[in-house]
Amino acid sequence: MTDARYPLPDTSFKDIFEQYDWEATLSSIFSKTEADVVHALEKPKRDLEDFKALISPAAKPYLEHMAQISSYTTKKRFGNTIQMYTPMYLSNECQNICTYCGFSMTNKIPRRTLTDKEILKEVEYLKSKGYDHILLVTGEANQTVGVEYINNAIQLIQSKFANITIEVQPLHQSDYELLISNGLYAVLVYQETYHKSEYKKHHPKGRKSNFDYRLETPDRLGKAGIHKIGLGALFGLEDWRADSFFTALHLNYLQKTYWKTKYSISFPRLRPHSGGLEPKVAMTDSDLVQLICAFRLLDEDVELSLSTRESEVFREHIVNLGITSISAESKTNPGGYVVEPQSLEQFEISDERSTGDIVKMLKNKGLEVVWKDWAYNWK
């Protein structure tokens, strides 16, 4: 079944993506000049070439100006508000080998998948903190936490949250249609890196090793009629500038093709985990500020999200510069809130402040906390 809101596109993003060369793209970004940056800053509406200029080294001297425009644009579009969400990890079972993840199949860790009773215990805790927007996360293990398990979890908690987002294994279009019919609001699916050979190096085994299937997941989501799609790359696996350009290219394609769907961008940087992986290309705090501002200057409507991977200091400085949603008190282990707090995390958290402390900080920054995206009347 295909959502009647959208005609089937003549091409997929894969067709567009294959017209680009990674090294040529990176060279194009690094060739941008100060004049290119100034031109981009002066334009009322910017395109992907302008985005290249804004993420290039030539834009570094203009970072403060970019931040001012980003802050003004965000407040104009979203007001003095910021959304709060929290992840709830349902399982660390995984059949993939991923070099950067604590849940990788090769890591000898205790595996756990939450029962219905345990899920409701975690939910009770999160509701007591005020959350009305939840992100459900699992490893990629189709036999243990496949569509049936995810669908059951959504049905179990859908009456307790205004909207439910998932970050799980890529699914078929029909699977997404089923989950949407039972209350699914949004899906986050990060490509990790758009560098095809590097992707294979970091995903040598499991369903996730299929680069093309993951790349086309947002197309399947768009055709299924999802309300929101979240994109992103894991910064550290490859050069962040090229990965960011391809993320922007992907966003641009999806917005034109599935134009009734909302979109968000996340900015995860590689974090320590059991087994460890050092970033191939370091991304500094200044680089990340530049990228966040560049995305806001490219698109004033896209939602920009920042997780607890980042430090307290960094998050306090960035919340007024373009971010529209933020997580707090995150636990990246199944049952991490109340069921089994000491189990192994997927990656280390940097900002460990309580929900109350984050709310207080945001209010001190002049921001009104919003606990949900919007009230999704799913039936």
C-alpha cells in the first residue's frame, strides 16, 4: 500500500546520490572562498552550494555572524521554545557488527530485552518527569526485537504519550505502514556515513551492512506516509563536512519528494563505548557550532536536535543558536531508568544533569519548555 498523498517518484535518493563523488564533493567544499561565504550570508534563501560555503574552512571567521543569523531565524520560526524528549532503550540485542557501538554483536555483554511490565515501569518514571514525547530505541535483531515486538511496544504505550518516535532497524514500507496505523509518529534513521567504502568497513556483518537498503529507508518512510523523518550522520567515521553535505542533499531530495512530511537533523559525535573507536576525523566544538548554524541558514523550517552526547557547557551555549529540541537525563541501556540502571550503555553520556536541572537551565536562557511535538490524534 502506498500513501495516496504522494505519487511514486521517478527516482530514489540512491539515483541522485550515485551522481556524486565523495572526493570531488570534499574538494568542492574546501575550494570555497571568503567571497562565496559572504555571498551566501547575504542571500535571503540559500541553496546547497551556499551550504558548502557555510561549512567550509573559509566560513570560520564568520562564525559569530552565522550564529547571529541562526539565532534570529530560529526565534522567528519557532519562537522562544525548545522541545524536550527522552530516549527509552528497549533492548540491546543486536545481530550487527558495528565498530563504534557498545551493542555490537562481537561485544561480550549481557543482553536484555524489556518485557511489557518493565516497559511500563520505565514509562511511569519518564511520565513522572513530565515527558510527553518519547524515542524508543532497540538494537537491530529481527528475531528478538522485530516488527512484532516494536508494534506491541507502541500499542502498549501510545495512550501515554502525545507522540512516539522510534530509532530501530530499517524496515519495509509495509512494516512502517503497520506501525503508523498503531500510533507511530516519527522515525530516526541515520546513515552513519555516506562514504560507501568506509560504511562497509564499520558495518562488516549483519543487515546494517547493506548500505543501499539503509540509504533508501527514508524513501520507504515517505511512501508509507510517516509524519516526520529524522536524518543525520555519526561524526567521526569520516570527514564531517562531506557527510554533512550529503545529509543536506538527502534532506533536500526528501523535502521535494515527500513534501507533506516534517524533517529533523541530529548531530551525534562519536562517543566512547565498550570496545572503543577513535574518530578518524575529529570534529571540534567550533566545527559543530558552524554546522548547526549552517543547517539553520540553509533551512529555517527543519528541526535541529541535540542529545546528551554533548557536554553541559556546549549544550548551554548552543540552545539559543538554532537548536529546537533537546534530550535530558538519557539512559542508553535497556531498563536504565528504573529496571536495571547498571547495565551496559550503548555509549557514554556527557551531560548527565537531571530533567529538572535542564529545564531550569533552559528557562534561565529565556526558553519555554515544550514537552511534546504536537498532539497526534492517531485514530
